[in-house]
Amino acid sequence: MNKRKVGTTYERLAAAKLSQTGMEILAYNYRCPFGEADLIAKEGETLIFVEVKYRASERYGNPLMAVNTAKQQRLCRVADDYRMRGKIPEDTPFRFDVVGILGEEIVHVPNAFEYRPRGR
């Protein structure tokens, strides 16, 4: 199986897990010039931009640790793009979650990092 198919498989698994907690999945693989958000969800009034990381084993490190500062900054820009294009009101709350999948274990980290405005 190629990397894209593997990624899609685990993104769908993460989406199912998040849906079980009451989140509504709004978009899969939202792409824009700044990057991609694996999932965009909504919980109550809060928009959630989700990064999904999968590792078959810890040989290449824990998947939760793979969301480095550069990835966080890209996801913030993607969130800005989504909110602008979707004409989302500025006062709409939003956050960034990470779902790490290690083998069969799925770990959801809500509010995994703070929003970083462009240039910071």
C-alpha cells in the first residue's frame, strides 16, 4: 500500500474515533497554498483543525512528537485560509488537535498547541 493510501486509512480511523466523541467532521484533507489539514471538525461552536500522525512502531519515534513547530505554523496558516475562504466569523472559537496512532493505539490530544499568527 502506498503512503497516501496508508494516510487516508488512518485519517478515516481517526475521524471515526473523533465522531464517536461527538465531533462533526466537516472536511478531509483540506488543501490550500499553505499546506493541508488532515481533518477539520466541529464540536459545539468550536472549529477543530486536526493533524493525524501514524507510526506502525516507535522505530521512527512517537507519532505525537512528529508535529513540530514548522508543521504547527503551517497548520495555523491553513486554518487562517479555511476561516477566510469559508467566511467564518472572527469570533468563532477554534483549536488545534493532534491524533497519534501507534500500531493499534489511538491517542487524541485536544488543544495540542496554541495558535501562532503569521510571522511568529
